[in-house]
Amino acid sequence: MKLLYPFAKRFIAGPDLRTALPAIHSVKESGYYSSIDILGESVTTRPQAEAAKTEYLKLFESLCSINHSFDFSIKLSQLGLDIDRSFCTENLKQLARAMGQHTIRIDMEGSAHTQNTLEICEKVHKTYPHIGQAIQAYLFRSENDVRRCIDNGISIRLCKGAYKESPEVALQSMDKIRASFFKLACQLLKDGYQPAIATHDENLLVELLDFIRHEKIDPESFYFEMLYGVRRDIQRILKDKGYRVRVYIPYGSAWLPYTLRRLAEKKENLLFVITHLFRETFGLRKLR
Ligand SMILES: Cc1cc2nc3c(=O)[nH]c(=O)nc-3n(C[C@H](O)[C@H](O)[C@H](O)COP(=O)(O)OP(=O)(O)OC[C@H]3O[C@@H](n4cnc5c(N)ncnc54)[C@H](O)[C@@H]3O)c2cc1C
């Protein structure tokens, strides 16, 4: 799987904190907000979950010492959700306690984790209001989940959803997913607490910008959020228009599952990987 790393490099800031820091700095210097994610998920032992927590604490310390404004993103399965729910909740609380005012936004994983994730978020949010939650527009349940998070003052990052889900739980057609995203995004823009609109879909963004202008939504009341290495052109255009754009910056050695999800999202990505492998295997280089 090392062969996929040249592709992964486009989407991750580095395999460790030292290599990721210049990218984190550069995103900040370019006028973007950032949410930093240490790659990792589905851990199966307590020491692995403890190690993930320690990595986040180290990251936090090193960013504090360089006086950078930042948020964090994390997956609950990285903190031990598949091992023991109270252990995972305790790990999240420890991070929230240590990180103070910095938002920790919980990524949403596959639908087997949705209910537990939302319940843990809601519970921890009561004591640590800087916990936020990602919600996936493709799930049928999300309309209720968005309403509930709004009522509880939980900040939401709305995305389409990156996991393969069955027709029993999730919309399957892109048109319907887009329509659901638009509806939920409008609701969040009007009633949500500092929501993040997380998409690179230009058609959706154009429609949402119309909505934002028409409804006179305050640009300081929400963020656009995009993935590191994806559609930097759109990130810049939105920033230049005066909107706050947050870049989700992943780094770390466990880059494979994240990379495979990015690979699945666009067929050109697959072509990039195949071309790269072909060139490397057959020595088809221009530089000799
Ligand atoms: C900040 C952020 C956080 C996210 N967090 C979660 C989460 O917690 N849980 C979850 O399930 N999903 C998450 N996602 C992923 C999301 O669910 C989608 O899978 C992903 O964003 C692609 O959907 P899209 O809305 O950008 O639209 P698409 O229609 O897929 O893409 C629109 C355009 O964006 C560009 N693009 C999109 N993806 C890629 C790519 N991989 N490579 C190259 N170009 C690309 C292309 O130009 C494409 O035409 C997150 C996405 C973002 C932006």
C-alpha cells in the first residue's frame, strides 16, 4: 500500500507532526482557518486509543506554543468507541478539558456508529460546549439529528457522507443527496450555531451563496469548510469574497483509509494512481 503514498500526499499534510507543521502554517498564513485531524480510526485496543489521545495532546501543546488559531477533528472510533463506550467518552472529555476553548469536532463515521456518536457528543457537550459534530446529508435520519443539534446549541459541520451505506439508511442518488444537503444547509445557516458547510460541490455552493445573499446571512455566523488539497481554487475564491473558509488538515501515519475514501470520490483520482503505478513499474519517466 506504500505505492498509494504519492497519491495520499496530495490530501494529507504529512506522515507526522514535524512534517505537517509547515503545511499547517502555510494554510494559516494564506488566511484560512484550520481544523486539524490526526489520522486514525477503528482502534481495537486501549493502548491504541490512549496513544491517539496523547498524540492530540502533543499536537495541542505544539500549536499553543506557536500561537495559532485552530480547531480539531477526531473520530470516536479512534478514541476507543468500538472497545468500550464509557472509555471512549472519558477520553473525549479529557481532550475537551485540556483543549479549553478550541473546538473539537467529531467526524461522523459509518452508520453503525451514528447513534453512539451523537449520544456521546450530546453528553460531553453539556459540560464542554466546544464539542461540535459532523452530520451526513445522505442519511435519512439527519433531518432529525440536525434539528436536535440545533436545539442543543451544538455546532454542526454538514457534509454529504463518505461511507458506503445501504438504501435502508441512506439516499443513494447524487441528486437526492445534493437536495438534502441544500435543505439542511439552509436550515443550519438560518438557525444553527456557527455551522460549517463542508462541500466542494460548485453547483451547491452557487445555490447556497444565492441563499446567503437573499436571506442576508451574516458571513461571520458560519464557515465554509473544505479538505486539504481539494479544490484550492474554490477555497481561495470564497475567502476572497470575504467568507470564512476552514481547511480540514489531516496528517499522520494511518493515512490509508482516509486516502481510499478520497480515491473513491473521484474517478480522475483512480486514473492518477494507475498512471503513477504504470510509470513507476515500467520506468516511464521524463527525467533520466
Ligand atoms: C471539511 C470536510 C469534512 C468532512 N467530514 C466528513 C465526515 O466527518 N464524515 C463523512 O462521512 N464525510 C466527511 N467528509 C466527506 C464528504 O462526506 C464527501 O465525501 C466529500 O466532501 C465529497 O463530497 P463533495 O460535497 O465535496 O461533493 P462531490 O460532488 O463529491 O465533489 C464536488 C467536486 O469537488 C472535488 N472533489 C471532491 N472530492 C474530491 C477528491 N477526493 N479528490 C479530488 N477532487 C475532489 C471535485 O472537483 C468534485 O467534482 C468531509 C468533507 C469535508 C469537505
